[in-house]
Amino acid sequence: MSETIAIPLWLAGLMVLLAAWSVFDRFLLPGARWFLHRRVNRVVDEINTRLALKIQPFKLTRREVLIDRLTYDVEVMAAVAAKSAAENIPREALMADVARHAREIVPAFNAYIYFRFGAWAARRVAEWLYRVRLGYADRDGLASVDPEASVVFVMNHRSNMDYVLVAYLAATRTALSYAVGEWARIWPLQSLIRSLGAYFVRRDSGDALYRRVLERYVAMATGAGVVQAVYPEGGLSRDGRLRPPRLGLLHYMLKALEADGAKDIVFIPVGINYDRVFEDRSLVRTLDEGAERRSTGFALKKTFGFIGHNIALMVKGRWYRFGYACVNFGPPISARTWIAARAAPDDEAQREQIEALGRHLMDKVGAVVPVLPVSLIATVFTRTVDRPISALDLKVAAHALKTRLEAKNAQVYVPHSDADYALSVGLRMLTLRHLIEEKDGLYSIKSGELPMLQYYANAIAHYLEDEVPLT
């Protein structure tokens, strides 16, 4: 009984590791979970005392619970049964697909990460890169929104910075849940994005079962009052113009109104504009069908080159922020009031009703898109493309354009309430970027850069659609 047993060193080490893991799993991990859960609850209690739109219980529900609820939702199960019968696919295989779709879609919101890290980081990044401004907000309309309503921020999509910018500006009122495209499904970015409350969407999926799972998640979240932010355009604007709305998510949200005692859905139009969009050249390049396709390596090289160039400018003390980034919040729109005023007796009428609502929302978004200095100056250049122009004549034309835009109730942002300064800022930005050049006191568009100027002019082109361009 007292004999010594020899075991290999690697086995002894393995036993020690397993013992350590048992101690950690049984004693330390539960305590750590309790501590973190307590911290999160404290943050939620603190934040909810000062948020205009509270964090709803649905958003705080454990992710695994939400996945199970979505997987075994009555309508999802009915879709599984119908597909199984129609295509002779085993129900178990389809349920495995449903579980995978649910796990992909459902976020893992963490209030501590959102407010203690996400909101702080969004503010730091946004203010480091841009002069961030809240240009206009219908404060009376926003204050009148029912706190129990399901609020949806409806925005134009200029840049991937939109997520950061609006989350920062809205952080004092609520926690936003974004619909995020497949671009963000890369490790470790997807875990961080999920913890911030975003849910992933395959925008062009042809899988009817996937679409039903997505529909049910969006309807469930909307019905539970989760505050959401969506881009009806479905993706970044390639040419700078507002794009027609894609109605999938809007349709899914309106499904929540069909339930008895459902909350109203209140849409808040949000207009966004930048003096500089980081993706501008890549977006404009996609419009050129003859442009050579560039590899991921080339894109990474350009990205790191851009970062390195700006770091070098900082070291030399010659770095400027990338101009103004401005966000406007328009008057709220009640979905229930809209629908009640337009009867839809059948499915065809309902589709037309949703299309009309989508167009109406995009019109309201367009009405609050800020007019910034670069867009203003770029518009003048695209209207005088055939001749050089002096700084004085440029400012006279830009001031006249600004006056016409204001007469159309456009949201013109004038830094420091100084129109001359605003126009000088726009001219300086375009000159520093070498989109325009100066010679003998006259400014003209640099060769090959007209598409870039058109991109920035298009951001406000919807205000000027009834005008004949100057030449």
C-alpha cells in the first residue's frame, strides 16, 4: 500500500492543470460571474435613472434564453414544418439551421461594456477625428415621445463612422441596437459588436427560413420596445446621393404592430453628413465599371499608408481633424398614426402602404441632412466645372447657394455663425486634399477629381433637384 508509483512528468502536469481548472470552475468562476453581474446591474440601475428611453428587459435577457425563444418561436416552427413537407428535408436538419441562424443574429448586449467603454470610446474617436456637431434636433418632438413606445432611429448611410457618431450623440438618451451587415462578422470585432447590442443581418440572403428567423427577431425586439437604429438604404451610398429605401427591416418592424396591445413604433429621422468620408475613394471607384479590381493586400497597404501619413503629420504638428461631422434629429413619426390614416384592405394595399411609408421616411431623413462647408463648396465647383474661379467669386456663389438652400428649409450648418469662415473651411479642406488647385489666384478642379467633388455635392443634391445646374 505504501509503494511509490512513477508517472510521466507530462501526465503529472496535466493532472495539476485539471485540478486547477476544477478549483477555478467550481469556486472562483461563480464568484467572478456574480461580481460582474452585480456590476452590470448597478450600471443598468444608474443609467436608467437618467436615460429618456430606458433599457428594456428584453435587451437584458440572457442571450441563450433569447436564442431558445427565437428558435422555438411559433411562426418559425411553422416555417420549418412547411419547408420540411415541401422539400422533404428532415425537420431536425432544418431546426439545426434555425438554431445556427438564431445564434448568428441575436446580440449579447452588455450594459457595462456599452456605457463604460463603448460610449466613451465612441466619443473619443469621433471628437479626435472630426469637429462633431449636433446641428438641429426637434427637442419638443423628441420630448413628447412615449417612453413605452418602440423607438427606431432612421438614418442615411454615409460612412461606417455613422455607427460611432450616432451612438456617441445618442448615449445620453438611450442605448441603440444597430442592424449590422456581414462586413462586421470577423473575429474579434463581431464579439465586441454583439456586446454593444448590434444584431447581424445578411442583407441579400435568398434563404426563406433565414428571413423568417430574422423577421421574428426584429418583430420580437420591436414589440419589446428595444430602441433600434437602421439604415433603410441597406448600405453605404456609392455616389453620395440618398438611395431608395429597402423595406425588409421596416416590414419586419411593422409586424410587431399586429399583436394585441402592441406598443406604437415611433420613427425618428436622422440626417448625417461629413466634410470628409474615409471610404470616399473606394465608394466612388465602385461606380467605375472599367476600374481594376484591387486585392485585400492593396487595400490594407493603402489603409496603413493612410494611418502612417496622418501620424507623420501629427509628429510634424501639421495634422488637422477631418472637418465637421454633423447630425440632425428630425420630428418623430408615429407608425400607428400613419397606418390608421391610410386604410389597407388587402395584402397588395399593405405592400403599397409600406412602400409609401419607406419613401416618406427617406424624404424626412433627406430634409434633415446637414449642409456642411465641403458639400457647399463642392456644389459650386461642379456647377462651374468649365472655368477657373477666384476665391471671391467662389464665396459669392456659395453664399447665394446657401441662401437658396435656407429658403428651402435645408439644415445649413454654419460654424461659429460665420458664413465667411464656413466657406473658407470648405475651400481649405478641398485644397488640402488636392481635389482642387489654385493657380494665379484662380481655383479649378484638379484633373481626374471631378467624381470626388460630385460625391460631396451629391450629399445635398436632393435639396436642389428642382434647379437647373449652372455652367
